[in-house]
Amino acid sequence: MAAIAENITNASSEGYTRRSVTTTESGSSTATMTYYTARANFGGTQVVSVNRGADPYLDASVRMTSMNLASADARLRWQGDTEVALNDGGTGVGQLLIGMFQNMDKLAAAPSDTSLRVTTLDSIGRVADAFRQTATDLDAVSKGIATEGQSAISTVNASLSALAEINNSLLRAQPGTSAHAQLLDGRDATLLTLNANLNIDISFGALGVATVGFAGQTLVTGDSAASLSLAADGDGRLSLSLSDGTALSAPASGALGGLFSAADTAADRTANLDTLAEQFVTNINDWHGQGVTDGGAAGAPVLTYGGSAASVTLLALDPEDLALRSTDGTLNGNLLTVSSTLRSNGGVEQGWTALVASQANLLGATKAEYTTAQGRNDQAVAAREAVSGVDLDMEAAELLRIQQAYSGSAKILQIAKETIDAILQII
């Protein structure tokens, strides 16, 4: 009755495994002679053990699928944010580059128009602003990944400590008891949390004590637990180590594995953006430098680059100082070279398109991987629940069985009483 009540009460409790009770005939006897057992006497029933409806294979399967799902989920979320940071809308680098070239084409038709010169300078400045904004957004993504990574490490360290405490209690608990079953539930829940964050190695010893390792290092053995540390490099890439400074390899899966991968992607995109920003500044300045101003001077630098896309800045330049003429004196001669010098193969415009397309393809592949991982995890959880979960209909049937057993026992007592009464009346 207690086992059934426990099952019904915890039917919706996460991590709870169905309990059952094994009973056997009691060997007790009321005989007083040393070498004689009264075979006609019934000793009743005694509880041998409280059992968990657990399957180690199914538990391991759920840990594996949840680990892969957590990795795909982390990568999907942060790669989506990376794609948003690489804004390809109207205020993004790509669209503003197109607008800049369109303004240059308009200016080529009327090179002396001051308003068109102002518009062209403004469009160059807007592209510079877009590079800076994109760099800022990518930096925010990297910092967000690092913050989530620190939270995941805190969860892992807390779980490692909790597992060590559970191991200690398992060594003291009597196998086959309700307390031992509860400790095993706690152990499995803790291992599931660890696996969801990190691709750990797990082995089991006597009394269900778990040993956990990662990258050749033992994290939990017996009641002793290590702790991990996470650090972010200057470019946003993550590194993992033990608290004593021992470097560890990057996680291959789990939420931390997904975060490490997402951090690498964000760092790569930032590096690509920096390269494009430097190319943009160089190309614009080279193009402008080959031209001649209305006053006959060579074109001065238009933009500055301080080592990253976040530093691209438009220099103060008057509209009349634009070097739109060619060296032969043609009023729009330098503007006519825009297509060949700024929009040729391998230019910034094509580089930006390739960058955005690369991120979109990666995000699409990750979405497909997440969908697959979700399906596999759902199947694994369903298979485990079929064995370990609580079926309220089954528990209700068990209650009816016990009710019938009580009714049968009561009937036996009633018949015995009536029989004895009848005998006494005859006497």
C-alpha cells in the first residue's frame, strides 16, 4: 500500500522511478523444540526489497539523447542570434553598400551637384556605422554565450558536489530499502543533469556508486568531487579547466559543447567582419586617392581603420574635397571607375554576401540537427517511461487487487468465527 501510494503521489515528479515490492513467505515458526519445525503453521509474509522499475540501458539512452539535444539547442539559439547580428536588412552592411553605390552612380551623372556629394559622403558614413553596429552586436552575442557558459559551469559544479554526497549516502544505505531507491533516483537525476551539460564518462560500482570522468580527468569518485572553471578569451572563444588550473579539452557535446561551438562561430564571424571592414576602408581610400579634387589635389583618406570593424570611422571631409575627377581632368572620371575598383570580383559586397550565406547555411543545418535530436530524445524518454514511469491505471488495478486480498482475508476470519461459534453451540 505504501509503495502504491508513493507511486501515485509522485506520478508527475520528474526523475521518479516506479516502486514495487518483493515479498516472500516468512520462515518464522511458533515451535518450541530445537530440531522441530511445525510445518502446519504459517509464518505469513515479509518484505524482501523495495525495487525501482529502472533499466540501465534505457537510462543511458536518455542521457545520450538529452546530451545531443542540449548541444543542438544551445547552438541553434546562439547561431540564430549571430545571424540576427549579421543584419542583412535595410540598415545592414549589405543593403547600405548597395545604397552607397547607387548614390555614386547618381553623382557620376551630376558630379558638381553639392547635395549629391553630401548624400554620397553620408552613405559612406552609414556603411561605416553599420560595420561598427554589427561588430557591437557580435560582441554582445559572444558575451551572452560566455555568461550562459558560466551558468552552465555553476550547474555542473553543483551537480558534481551533489553526486559525491549521494555516493556517500549510498555507501551507508541498506540496499533494497525505500531510502536506497530514493538515493538511486537522485543519482540518476544528477547524472542526467551532468550529461545534459557535458559529455562525461560514467561508470558504476558497488551499491550503485557512480564515478564520473571527463577528458581523462576524474571529476567524481566516491564522496570526492572536483570543480570546473570556464574562461573567455579576448575574441570570445571559451576554454575549460579544473579549478586547480589543469587545462581540459573543449566539450564535444552537451550544453557546454554547444556553447563552445557557438562561441567559435561568433569569433569566426567577427574575424570575417574585421577583414571585410579593413578591405572596405582600404578600397575606399585607394579609390579616392587615385582621384583628383576640383582644386587639383589628390584625394585624401575618407575612412580610418583601427584594427577591427568596431573602429571604422568616417573622417571629416567637405563635399568639395571629394576627388571625383580623373587625372586627365574628366569631371566624373574617378566615379566611372567605381564598378571596376569597388564592385569587382572579390570585393566587399561579395564578401558580405558570402558571410551572410555561410551563417544562414550553418543555421539551417543546425535546425535540422535540432529537429532530429528532439525526435530521438522524445523516443528515448518514451521508452524509459514505459518501464520506469507510473501508470495510474496499473496502480488503480493494484489497489483493487489489495482490496480483494483484504476482503478475502476478512472473509476467512468471518468463516472461522462462524465455524467456531457453530462448534461451541453444538457442544
